[in-house]
Amino acid sequence: MQHVGSPLPPPHEPGHGAAVGWSQAAHHPGPPHPGTHQGSAPVPAAPPAPGYTPAPAGPMPPAPHHAPAPPGPPRGQVPPAPDTTGHVPLPPGGPVAMPSVPPATAAAPDPTGTTLAVLLIGPAGAGKTSVAKYWADHRRVPTAHISLDDVREWVRSGFADPQAGWNDHSEAQYRLARRTCGFAARNFLANGISCILDDAVFPDRPVVGLGGWKRHVGPGLLPVVLLPGLEIVLERNAERSGNRRLADEEVAQIHGRMAGWYGSGLPIIDNSQLDVPQTARVLDDVLARSIASPPAW
């Protein structure tokens, strides 16, 4: 049979639209095209609409090419969600708010069941690490002990040994360790875990000492000074080993600088005659008073 009229449209392919110049009748069945022989009398063609230009005979130009859509996940699969396991976004600023002062008629706060951030200050040999570990072990709520010395000793090659003296290299490593401890404390606190940090903070260096810890952790950090007598500090330092044992002259110098905390307003515990459990109980009493009346620092 001879075909009269425009050529047939190209076959439809995925990703291609309708061919240019083809009307809807080319894609949908309808009445026979005018001028074709269907075995009956021909039907006169309708006159063209005003302004209509018939499509030229011959092959049609190729349909415009569309870039394929980017491949999606396989059928039935959902794109994985971001890893949020064990992560709680840190609140803006310091996550530890200043403890609220309870009413005068309220009972004294119980520090053993409260989420706290504590900074235990003292010279080498004061017993900070032992007391902090014991205190964290015996609380009713989850509590972490963050030791500055332990974090500082994460540096293996190139470690600035304190026995070699104080220099810019050791100062930089102490600053880095304090920032790392501060971030760890904020992360624990944001997940509802109390923490106690220990550091030999000097009263004559407020920007590096208390000021730095306040920036790293938050304004609700509760500092407590552990300051036994010089004889006790020297005796305990002599029992230490490795790079944590300092020369007697350096221990005496540090202890003398720590005496500047007297009159600072911070709570001070003289644990010269106290063992570790007794010191931890005194620490709870001091913290209860600090929660009721936070120290100005």
C-alpha cells in the first residue's frame, strides 16, 4: 500500500520527547489521515488553519538529546543517613551552665547524684590523680576522669619531657593537651556524663590557667584546690616514677606558687592527714557548698 502524507514518526525512546513538528495525532490513534485509501470513498481534507505551514517532506531531524539523570540508589534501598551513633551536638558556648542557687528552705544539694564538671588543682604530689579516680569511681551517676598528664603523654615521638625543663615546646604541648581535655569534657557533659579534670594550675597565670579552662569547658566548671603541706608533697613525689617524678627543687617551687590560691576565694582542701577516700568525701562536701554558692572566678 502506498503511504500518502508525512513520514511516520520515529519510534519513542526513553529519555526523548515528542519529535519536533509532529502533532498529537501522530502518537494517538484517531481518524484516518486525510488522503489515505481505506477501502471506501475518500474524505475531502479540511482546509488548513490560517497561518499553518505544513511540515516539509523527508526525514525528520533527530530529537534533542537530554543528558541522562544521575543514577539513584538501587530499587528498594534508602540512602544511608549520616552517622549519628553516640553523638550529641554540643550546645553553643560552654555546655556547663552555672549551677543555680537553691532556695534557702531547700535541702543542701547532693553532689554525688548531680552532673558536674570539676577541676582539681594542685601541685605535683598533691594526690590529684588518685583522688580524681576514686571520686569518679564512687559516684552514683556516670562520671569520667580526664587526666591532663595522660592526654599529654599521648604524644610519643617528640614528647616534651617535663624533667628536661620548661620551654616553648613543652608549653605548646600543655596548651594542646588542655584544649583536648576541654573538648573531651564538653563531649562527655553533652552526653550526660560528669567529669573531673586535674591540672597544676597556677594562680599567677590566670589566662592560661583558670581562664583557659573556663573557655574550654564552660562557666559552670567548679574548681577545687588540693594543697597538702610541702613535706607531704615531697614525700609523695619521691614515690613517683618515670617522667612524672620531678626534682625536689622544682616541686618546692611549684608548691610555693600554689600558695597564691589562699585568699583567691576558691575552696582549698589540705589533705596532708587524709587518705584518698577521706579526701573524696571532703571533696563532696566542698562541691555541695560550691553548687549552693558558686565561687566567683
